[in-house]
Amino acid sequence: MEDLLLKLRGIVVEVNEVFEKVKKLFVDELGIEEDKVTMEAKLEEDLDIDSLGIVEVVMAFEDEFEIEIDDEELTDVGTVGQAVNLLHSKL
Amino acid sequence: MRTVLVTGGSRGIGKAISEKLGQTCNVAVGYSSSKEKADEVVKTIKENGGKAIAVSIDVTSQESVEQCFESVENEFSSIDILINNAGITKDNIFPRLKQEDWDAVVDTNLTGSFRTSKRAVKNMMKNKWGRIIFISSVAGISGNTGQANYAASKAGLIGLAKTISKELGSRNITSNVIAPGYIDTDMTSFLNDEQKEDIIEQLSIKRVGKPEDISNIVSFLCSDESEYITGQVFPVDGGLTT
């Protein structure tokens, strides 16, 4: 039980780290206000990111995390939280 | 100061463009085989007070394109202006045109520009400013006997340039095409005097074009003054396609 809790806590810490990096990219690359970048924020509606903006974010993710993201993996990504989870799963 | 990469920048039209842009930009003179000629262009630019380097680039190799961009980024800065000028011909009358000659010309002239442009827009998008110029040809607009491969590759550049202009216009990146007519370079040196006379006959301006006729408009399209011009094709051909 304790092991499981420790493991869960580890995951939460990792997800938070990914979120902080993601937030920084949104702020630095796209000039979005920091307060607006929450796990629940919708990329297009809440953050006002256009389709090219999504591409810019993905390219920035790929550089920052040194991963490659397929277009298919993006179809279910509509919020910051979903992006964070995708990135976390690929690390 | 902005940084420009001119592919095929050591000879002909590319040389004229390199030297002209050397007055206002840091110039990376891209060459594939003529290193000595590229060094001469660099020397000329430096003598006129500009900054330039010669850089090897094989546009048919993704790896070479990447290496070229990295050297330019290390020397100057990320590339703000890309001149897709590198091109080859392998002419033959269409029924006799070999697939290997088709492939080679399309891979260099069209796919080569895809490779360089894709790499370049990465930084241009970040910087929210960029200029891409494609050196096409009147052959891409009108076709040309013996040049099915060349004409197809040069027409392909027009579709590429127009699409980039639509996708990236919101980031202040413009993408335009120059379609030179008969310009006096190595590529047209095989023409004899009689053939040249025949060509001049068809023109409104009664002379063969000079590389500087191309570099002048390229220089304008690379400047801030041209920010509202994108996705366009500019024939510079003495009136040939009128």
C-alpha cells in the first residue's frame, strides 16, 4: 500500500513538472498570460490558439522534451491537461 | 542584421543575389561543388564591407541541409531570409526523358526547396518574421521544349510557395516566386549566337537578361517594404510571357 502511494506521488510530481514546462512554453512561445494556462484550459477556446499555433506548440514540445509527436496522437488533445498527459506518457 | 541563405549562391543568378543582399544582410553563400567560386563571392561581399560565409549544402540530403543551417546559425543567427535558388537541368525531349533524369531534377529543384524551406520556417515562425523566395523559371509557367522535368519542378515551386504564403502569412512570413526568362548564366551558355538572336526576337526588351535583373527584385522582396506582397509569381523575362 505504501509503495503504491509512493508511486502515485511520484507520478503526481512528474506530471506537475511537465505542466510547469508546458506552461512556460505557452507563455514564452505564444505570449499567453500565465494565469490562463490551467490543466482545464481549452487550447482553442480558452487560450485562443489557432491551428498554426497548435503546430508551434507541438514543435516547441518536441524540442523541449526531445520527443516526436505523431499527428494521430494529437486528435484527442483539446486541453492543456490532455497535452500534459500525452507528453508525460511519452517521457 | 538579418541573415540570408542563398542556395546555389556561388554562380549565376545566385551569385548576383548573394552580392546584392550582402549590402544589407549577413550572407551564407550555399554551394554544392564550386567552393572556390563561393569563396570568391564571400571575398567580394567582404571587400564591400559586408559579412559572409561560404557553406556547403546538398539540397538532396536532409542531413546536409541540417548541417548547413547549424553552421549558419553558429556563425550568424537563425536564417531570416531563404533564397531557394539551387537548381539543375537534365534536358531531353519528353519521349526520350529518362526517369533517373526526371527524379534528379525534381529531387534537387522541388524537393530540395521543400527540405530547406521546412527547416527555415521553424525559426521564422518563432521570430514572427521571414522571407522565402523561390527562383522558378518561365519554363514553369509556359513549359519549354526539352525541359519537361525542369518545367514540372519549377511549376511545383509555385504551388509550394503559394501554400506557404497562406499557412504562414499570419506570422509575417512571406513567400514569393521569381520566374526568370533567358538570363545570361552558365545554365544558358550552351546557346549559340543564332539561338540567342532568335530568343531576343521574342522579347519586348531587346536583350538577354542579366543576373542583376533578378537580384534587384529579390532584394526588394526580402525587405520590410514588401511586407504586403506574398504568394505571387513575378516573371522577370523582358516581356517573354506577356
